[in-house]
Amino acid sequence: MADEDGKIGLTLCCCSPVDEEAVRTALREFTPVWEALTTQEQGKVLRLLIRRIEYHGGTGKLEVIFEPTGFDGFLQQFTEEAAVA
């Protein structure tokens, strides 16, 4: 259920430990890259990272379940491409 501001709760689930600092750094540097990607490329990135999204109507919560190796694979690919550029 949405709160009084109409916002839906969001839970992020990762199957493996994530290096939070590496994720912060990658996301900080990724915005210009994301904006340069085509819609198809953005979809590919999302499919690499996200296993499924579930909405729990009774609680109004949205749960994002990430691929177990999604962040690791994504970060490795992103840092390798950044090093080449």
C-alpha cells in the first residue's frame, strides 16, 4: 500500500554480497554513459542486473531482485570498458 504521499515502498534484494563503495563509484560515473546508451542498450543493462521485479499489493511494496552475479559482471564490464576509453 502506498504511504500518505502516494509513494510505494521499495526493497532491493541481492543474492551475493556487494561492494557498496564500488557500486557507488560505478553509479556516480555511469550517469553520462547511461544517457548516451540507446533504449535497446539500456534494456540490455537492466536485464543483466535484474532477475525480476515483484509488486506486493497488500503491502504496497515493490521488490527488485537482482541477478546473483549481475553487479559483479556489470562492474567488471563497466570498469574494463572505462579503462579502454
